[in-house]
Amino acid sequence: METSMKTTRWIYFKEIFTSKFQAGCLKAKLEDNWHNGYENPPWVEIRKRKDNRYVVRYTFDE
């Protein structure tokens, strides 16, 4: 039996942030760019690294 399970592919923003506030500003900007667009909005996440810094990653349906 074949499963058509699609794995989510995340795109990581190249910058590492020292505060969650800085990462949140980028998250808001990414979400706002798709607000009035024709495409589905991306899923945007803020991830905390082991060294207490933050990265932003996003994905969208292809």
C-alpha cells in the first residue's frame, strides 16, 4: 500500500537572532507580505537554538 505522505520542507532565514523580539519582527514581516497576495500564506515559526539564540523558518504549499 502506497502512502502519499508529503514531508514539510522548511526554508531557514540565513540570520540568527539574539532575541525573540527580533525574530518576531521578521516573522511578522514575512506573514504580512502574503496578507494581500494571491498565494497561500506561509507557515512561519521561530525556533530556539541550544545556544539561546533564535532562527526563523517558513514553508508554504507548493
